[in-house]
Amino acid sequence: MAKEAAHTKADEPVTLVIFGASGDLTQRLLLPGLGTLLKAEPHRRVTLVGAAVDEFDEARWHDLVLDRLREGGARTADARRVASGSRYERIDLLKDVELGRFVESLGTGQVVLYFALPPAVTAKICVLLASMDVPATFRLGLEKPFGTDSASAARLNQVLYRFAAEEQIFRIDHFLGKGAVLNLLGFRFANRIFEPVWNATNIERVEIAFDETLALEGRAGYYDKAGALADMIQSHLLLVCALVAMEDPAAIDDHEFRDLLTHVLRAMRLWQDCPLKASRRARYTAGTIDGADIPNYVDEPGVDPERGTETLAEVTVAIRNSRWAGVPFTLRSGKAMARGCRRIVVTFRPVNHLPAGFEPQPPPANRLVIDMNPERLTLEIMTNGEGDHFELERTSLSADIGPSTLRPYGEILGHIMDGNPILSVRGDMAQECWRIVTPVVEAWRAGEVPLEEYPAGSLGPESWLE
Ligand SMILES: O=P(O)(O)OC[C@H]1O[C@@H](O)[C@H](O)[C@@H](O)[C@@H]1O
């Protein structure tokens, strides 16, 4: 992504503080992501500070940092330099005196406070920070979901604006750092053959699916309170949808880019304005994935069966503008599914007329499939087949569009450390995303949409399979 002059230069020293440093996100995603960044840009001067309430031996912290940076691809010398210069602080972030002392100890230079914490804890810490002097050189990285519903997202924005300007706030959505997602921009806007047909006249429907074979994986503490709707659709998939549907920017800069994402999010409504028609939800029961037994979701440690958390969610939205009127955009994400499927599928309308003599009539539609992992683009077209030339056949034109040099978290961390907000979710965008799904949240809460079941390792509930 383009770097802008107004932002911090990549060779300026930055202190990256990770709140929740002992947690899964730090170890599995943030540190390896930083490793990919150090591999690509070894000159970066990063001082890493881990902070969390758990005891963590300093030597163990150094080893962990070293291992995870190398896992991301950082050269051993660079990983060692960052690991040995880093420190871990045991601190109860919810105690204002401890937090205040810690923030003061960070000085007034370029500091990133990265909240790798559940949304409720992040919100409480922000309330405490709002009564402190947080230097204007500090930036905040806030993990998704931002808030737990529309009202809490608005409240959190209010709290943040009490001690930080929008330019200091980086609401993280690592899907905006995914190569295949960012590639939507070049693909859409640099190809004469696609942009003119990118509209309701030529496109019948769009599906964005993110199905995973992963089940709960010990994340009940977070996941059971979020569910598939908040974990994936309200955040990641709505933003991917916005990139698919946005208008063309004059320039790829943070104002223009985020203005246009917000613009299209503002035009989104539930399909037929009806949560019953526009949404479905389900939860997995016991099953098998790749030979491994998966317990019933409700029997997983830490799950509250009364909460009725969904592990598979589907929401269809309409976009009320002249480009997209009448085109359904269906967003779906599930855990413990039979197979991983992370793709955007654009289905075009059939041709207006196929000369008599060709078979089949009507011909199958053209489809464009963008796989997010591995990153691949496939355009399905119809051609005259072998043998009988008037028997049409489907042919695929495929291209690898990656792999990206940086992992998504490397991309995101690089942008925060540079102070470039282009890949972060602006306050109004976060609120729009909640606004879109709020009728679904309310209908589900009121029990108006049944919570169906599917065995782990299946393609979803029987009734969903066409
Ligand atoms: O495929 P990726 O990049 O790991 O992203 C998927 C993950 O994204 C996270 O934000 C969700 O909390 C997870 O539930 C999900 O598995």
C-alpha cells in the first residue's frame, strides 16, 4: 500500500506495546505478523513491550518473541535484536494507578498501544485512559469486534474521542491486510474489462463465504460471547463486501478510500428489510473433521448453552444505489465445517440472447471466483466445446494473485507503526457495520430466527443445502 509523506517514516523508532501479551492473538498472529514485516523491512526500529496481568518470566518472553518473529520469517539477527530489546511487564490494566504509571513510563515518543484483548476489557481500559494525559504521539490499535453492538460501539467512540483524535485510533480488521482483499482494488480499477460490467445490469448476485474447518479451539471465553455474526460478518465480511461494491476512488489515500467504504456501507440494508428473510443461523453438534472427533459446541469447556451462540451465520444485504439495486450480497461464515472455503463469488447475469443452435440454452452464467486462501482468481467463461462445436463448455481462466510478502497482521502493524490509517476502520465505518446487522441481532435475540443445527464436519444444516 502506498505510504504517505505525512506519516511516520518507517525508520523512526516506535515502541509497540501489546496489552494482552500473554494471550493467543499475540502469539499466534501479532508476533509472526511482525516477523514478516521485519523480514521485508529489517531496518525497522521497534521496541516491543508486552503487558498483561499474568506472570511471565522475562527469559520466557524473550524466547517466545524470538521464536514467533522467526516463525514469521524475520532473520535470526533481526529477531534477536528485537527480542533482546523487548520487555514484559506484569500489570493489571484495569487498575488506574498501575495503568497510569505504566503509560507515563512510556514517555512521549512514537508509541502504539495495541489492545489484544476482548472488547469489554478494551472498553474498560479506554475509560481509564480517558482520564489520563495520553500524549498525542500515541496511537491505539483496537481489535475487532469494536464494541458488542451499535450502542456500545458509539459509546466506545465517544470515550476514545475524549483522549485521542481519530488519526490516533486504529480499529483493526486484519482482513483489510489480506492480499486477496486488497487485490480487489487493482483488479477492479485497473482493468478496462471489469469496471464497465461491475453493476446490477451485469451482475446477478455476490456471495462472500468464509467457512473454516476450525472449531472452537479453546476460545470459548471470547467466541461464546461473540458468535459467527459478530466475529466474522459484522466486521470482516461486511468490509470485504464494501471493497467489492465501493465506487472508484480518485486516489488510494486514507480519506478517499475510507470515505468510499463508508459511503457504500451507508447504502447497505438487510435484504427486503427483513431479518427473517435475510438471515439464518446454526450451531454445530458433535461430528468428525479430518478424522478428529469434535464435541458438540455446547459441551465445549466455557460455553454457556443458554446463550444460544451461533457458529454458522448467513446475512444477505442489499445496496441501495443505482449501481447495485436488486443485487443480493450474501455473507456467510461457519466454524467446524466440512471444508475450508474462503471466497468471493461474483455471478454474472446470463447473456441477453444465445443464438439458436447452441446448447445448453440458456448457457450457464459467467462467474468470477476470488479465493482468499490460497490467493487465486478464476474467471469461468463459456466456449465452444470439443467435438460438437455448438455444445458449449465451461472453461476457467485462473491466476495466482499472491502470495503476499506480509501476513495480514504484518501489513496492519506496519501501517499503525507508520501512522497510516488507510487500512484501519474509521469510527463511522465501525458504527455503520453495527447498524447494518442490528436488526439481525435483535431478531435473533427475540428468537424470531430459529437456531438450527449441523454436525461438525458437514456442509451446514440439511435445510440449507440446495
Ligand atoms: O483466516 P484468518 O486470517 O486466520 O482469519 C480468520 C479468523 O479471523 C478472526 O478475526 C476470527 O476471530 C476467527 O474466528 C477467524 O478464524
